[in-house]
Amino acid sequence: MNQREALRGVRSRIDTIDVDRDGVVDVRGWIRSFADTHEPIYVGIYTTYRDHERGYVRVVCPLPHASFTATLEPRPLDGGGMLLTSRSELLHPGHYLAYIDPETRDLTTLEVRGFSEELRVTVVDGHIRADHAFWVFGLPFLVLRYRIHRKRSR
């Protein structure tokens, strides 16, 4: 997105899917769209899973013929809230790129070393606030700040 496109404004929504219809949400999709046309810009697919007694959050971002996956460790924050981080000594947290060759359909997967992120989620004045920081080889390169609220019912 360039600066001119960003001035159009961005709206977000979260859609959910209950795969087995048991009343528990299995998949969440965070769709960011241009505010004026609702044309999607970016989609992230969010799931959770457990390995033994430890839970993780997985975020998958579709790319052409590929996907980029972040596996994050949740940790409680002092004073309330949660930290989701790939900066962990555990086995699962990290970033992974999967590519499918469009001609041969061969799958290649690799770990993206040197890339890390942390998402701090807290409640401030009744709204959810999220500060999402990214690093490449230990150098900060991007911080996104979100304020999230429920959509008003009609």
C-alpha cells in the first residue's frame, strides 16, 4: 500500500468459522479493507493449537503460491493483558514460509530466521489496544498500533 492508498482509510473486521459446528470458533479471519470500497488489502487467518500442555497462536497470511506463518507463544502481562511473541526458547514459536511450485506442485517450507515479532494486547478505557512490533536480525523496523472495539449493533 502506498501513501495515497493509505489516505483512503482502512477498516478491519473479524470473521469466524466453526468448522465442526460444536459452538466453538475454530478459525478467525482478520480482513483489512479500504474504507471507501471495502476491497480487501490483507487477510490473516488465526488459529490456536496445543502441544502437550502448552498453547500457541498461529497466524497464516496467504501469498501468491505461498503462505507466511507466524507461530506465537502467549504469555500473561503484569497488570493484565497478554503478550504474543515469537521471541521464545520454545520449539514452536517462529516464522515459516511455505511455497507451492505452480507447475510441479512441489511444496518447499523453510524457517525464516532473523525475523521476530511481539504483540502486546491490553484493555484501555474499555477498548482493546494492541501494539505489534517487528524486528529483523534484532533491529526494529515496524510498530503497528490498533484500537479495537465492537461494531455497534444496528
